[in-house]
Amino acid sequence: MKFWKIKKENKIIIKKNILFIIFLLFCSALSVEAKHFKDVPAGFWDIQEIDRITNSGIMEGISNDYFMPKRYITRAEYAVSIIKTIKQENIQVQNAYAFDDINNSHPAWQYIIRALDLDILKPADRFFYPNDFITRTEMLTFLVNILKSEHITKKEALVALQNNYADYDDIPDWFKVTAGKAEVLGVIAKEPPRENYLDYDAYVTRAQFAYFLDRLKEITEGYIKEKYIEEISPKIVEEGGIIIENTIRKDDIVTLPVKTVLPVIISGQLKSGQTKPGTMFQAKFADNIVDEENHLLLSKNIILIGKVLSSERSLPFIKNGSIFFELSSANKDGNFTRIQGLADCIPPVTESNKITRTAASIVKGKNFIAKDSQILYVRLYKPMRINIVTGDILD
């Protein structure tokens, strides 16, 4: 019985191995079926980059059989492939363009106007010069401008350039830092036999362009992944912030219970019994509001617009004065609609004011006054649920 089981397991293993071999052969077949050009031999210096870029549709061969790797890239071709690489084919064009040497009948027109709108290319007065060639200087300047290169210091850039290029002294000083950053980023195509020469003023060949595009595609896709991960992760405040205790978290939703105190700095003056309902005021949070795990709940950068809903005067020995109001975001991209809160004469609990708080609760009759730039301690009138990924207030 055991032998039968072993035989059966061996059969399964053999079957899996056969399937795996078939899969590998299939993948090999796919790679063999990748676009092949008669002028791009198997040992060509960037055949892999050319294959990837042409198979993705970002670049095309001159024909089905020829890529023409040494031919120069024109400004029109440059616009088409760059826009495809950074996936901006459908962005809305903000400006109107008219040139004496090209119009909307040109097959690259829609790509060209998007490249102009994104500052990828510059026109010359009334001419675009679609058939002029692109230099390596233009290419590298564009790439360094759109890629994350701020972390590369001037010294690092110059050392990298000097250590790798024999024509370092021929490179203009104004371009050296940009070229050095491009070297550190690994976006410079090093075509034999001049891999040790920058040739900054040379025109870009189709082979070099394929290499540039492949690196640009790889890096920008990495940025998109980083951005996606950032967008689906709770925002963390590394330093500072006012911690709200006793919050309740379920997945990405944090609930602030009723009577949670939020410190708000106001502009203007509010006084219970005198400030009329409908009075508007501006405010902001005294600092970032965070939970006990330092997740950002409410940002100190949000501009708040307050509206007084009711204002009650104090009554001796019966009640303290209070103001009931709502806060909403004045930011164009503000993620919450309203916070309803109550401000009164009973301060938030701290070790130093327990006696004061108790006295204010028992010996009633004090009016509430909040002056300009003073912190207003707002007690939530109802629970507040916050999505700590998007920052949205859900109630």
C-alpha cells in the first residue's frame, strides 16, 4: 500500500516536472517569437532593451525585418515614444498650438502637443521642426528632470562622471552635474566602442533611444508601485503630534468616541451668550492629531471654517456657558465635511487642572470666551470615524 502511494506521488512529481519543462519550452518559444530584426544580431549590445521596447509597442521597427539601430531619432519620434513610455496618451491638453511646419494632420500631432504641454519638448517660435534630431544632452536633461535625483549630491555626480568618461574635460560645466546624475541613475546608453565617452552633443540613435526608454519605463513603473504602496498605507507622523487616546481601530478605520477633545486654534473671538448663531470663523488644528500608533488622523495643515450653531449664556449655579458649532475643511482637497463639537468652560483633563475641572463642573455660572489665536478645546458631539489611509471622515 505504501509502495503504491510512493509510486503515485512519483507519478505526480514526474507529471509536474513534465509540465514545468513544457512551460519552460513554451516560454523559450515565446522569446524566440519576440520581434527579430535582421540588423540587430543576437550579440548586439542592447538587443534585450530593443526587444522589450518594440514588443511593448513603445517603439517600432522601420519595417518588419529592420530596426535600423544607428539611425537618429527625430523630434516627432521622440515625442511619440516618450509619451507612450510615461503613459500620458490621454491627458487633456491645456494649451493651443499652431506651427508653420506641422499641423494636426501629422500622425504624431497628438503626441507632440502632449509633449509640449508636459515641457518634454520646446518649440522655436512658429516652428516645431519635427524632423530635426534629438541630442544626448536634450535626452539626459529631460530624464534627470523627471527622475528622482535630488538625493544625488553635486560631488557624487561629478565624481561618477569623471571616473567613467574619458571626455570629461570636453563636457560643458553647466551640463556636468546633470550628466553625472544620469550616470548615477544608470540611464546613459553605453554603446561600444565608445562606452567610455559621453559624446554629449551627439545625436541619439534608435538603439540608444531604446535603451533610454527601457530604463525610463523601468524606473517610472517603480515609482508607480511606490506611489500605490504609499496610497494604500496609513500615513505615519514621525515626530510630534497630539495623541488621542482610547481610539478604536478596525482595519483602516479609527473611531474617536464622543467627548474626545480636539485642540483647535481660532481666528477671531467667540463668547458664549454673545456670539450669534451663524457666525463664521477660521481655525486650524493646534498640531497633527494622531492615534497611539502615530497614524495621522487630522492634519495641522487643514484650513478649517467654523460656523456657530448655537450659543448659550451661563446661568449662576445652574450651567456654564457653551458654544455648539461645526467645522468643515476649506482646503480644495479637504477629505472631510463636518466636525460637530461643543466648546464650554470645562477644560480637558490634565494632571495639573483636575481641581479646576472639578470646580468648573460643580460651581457653575462661568461664560466661555475664546480669543484670537487661543486654543479652543472642542469636545466631539458624536463619534467620528476616520479612514487613516485616505484621511476621509466617514460620518
